[in-house]
Amino acid sequence: MQELLQYLFSGITNGAVYAVIALGFSMLYSSTGLINFAHGEFVMVGALSLISLWKGLKIPLPAAFAVSVAVTAAAGLLLERLALRNVRKPHPIVLVIITVGASILIRGIAMLVWGKDSHSSPSYSSHPPIDIAGATLLPQSLWIIALTLLLVLGLHVFYKRFLTGRAMLATAINKKAAAVVGIRTDTMVLLAFAMSAGMGGIGGALIAPLSMSSFDMGMILGLKGFCAAMIGGLSSSWGAVFGGLLLGILEAMGVGFLSSGLKDASAFVLLLLILYFRPTGLFGKAVVQRF
């Protein structure tokens, strides 16, 4: 029972990080209908930026956190403005290929800036671990879970209550119709990229104290975040959270009771099962198209 509880705590912690990354995918898809495969690199930029600002330059944690997220959001702005907006034939496949190329470019730039070595970050607080029924819960886990809940609640309110959020949804549903009623669709797309990239930066800043951060960490984290988003449904923020937590828990249980080699494989096995039995995800809605 003690081991089971320990694996559960570990799974929830990792799952909350996957959920934040999945929220970035879900937000961008809900606002633009595009999947950004450079999203994992934004997670990497957020983590390494926080370490450089907080541990390297000794900037206070709140300021370092905010600046690292802002830097990552700026990278998302540049990606949309310089690489995607000027495409003559913006077919979805073309845009996806551009994001894959952008991920390679960002990874190369990060290698030049931060080097090939791995970097570590101290925990957000110096409180001792919490003992629950013999299992250990790290204070950093509580930070991650609390911030994840605040993010998903904030996104829900933003899309349902704010005019800008509704305009972003309208742009995703029908860009031409949104432009006809006066919505500045280019601005909405730009804002969606900035918010999505910022979400990746938050995910990176949260995971920095839990693991070593390096220039090549974004690929696997991005893939797991994408898996979590697909499991819950790309159009659902709550689905992204559920998918991330489910993936994290199953991953931790597989490592603890079966084999550590299943840590990365379990995500893709679960993704294949979801795509086979429910392609829209557990919380996604089926779309009916009439021709």
C-alpha cells in the first residue's frame, strides 16, 4: 500500500506537468485548428530560462518565472509572425511541417545558448517533504497541482466569459465568418500562439525543479503532452487535464510494478488504444460534416 501510494503521488505530479503541456496543444487547436509540434521546445525554453534567471542571475523566483514565461510567449509570437503567417498556401500539412522544422531550429539555438550539459533547479520552497501513510509527497508537487488547477479554471473562464476568448473560438470555427463580423482574425491567431507558447513555458518552469533540464528535453515532453491532449480530446481543456493525469499515473504504475522500460512506451500504447476506440478522445465531441 505504501508503494502504491508513492507511485500514485509520483504519477499525479508528472501527470499535472503533462496536463499543462497538453493545455498548450488544446488551447492552440481550439483557437486555430492547428497542432504545433514545436510546443515541446517551448517547454524546454521555459525550463532553461527559469534556471538561468533564478539560479544563474539570482533573480527572485516570481520575477524569474514571469520573465521565462514571457520569453517563451515571445518565441511563439515570432514563430507565428515569421514562419506561419506568410505561407502562401496554408494547408494544415504544410503548417505542421513548418512547426516540425521550427522545433529543430529552436533546439539548435538552445544548444548554442545553454550547451549540451544538463542543468538543475532548486525547489520552489524549502519545506520538508510531507509524509502521508509512509509515502512522501514533495512540496513541489503541491505547487504543480495547484497551478495546473488555476490554469485550467482560468482558461475555462477566459473562453466562456471574455469577449477575446469567444473571438478566438469563433476564429477557429470559421475564420472568414469571424472576419466578416469584425473580428481581427490575425490578431486572434497571434494571441493564441503567444498563450499556447506561454503555457509551454509554464510547464517547463514547473518541471525544472523535478528533473534535469537540457536542450533536447522538449521532444519527449512535447510528445507526451500531445498524447495527453489526444487522450482527453484536443478541443477540451478539462480533457487535457484528465489525459495528463491518466498518462502520468499509468506511467508511474508501469514503472513501479512492471518495468522502467515502459515509462515512455506506455504513453504511445495508450494513445494508440484511444485512437482506435475513440479517435476524438475521451472528452472530445464528434464533428459531423455535410457535403
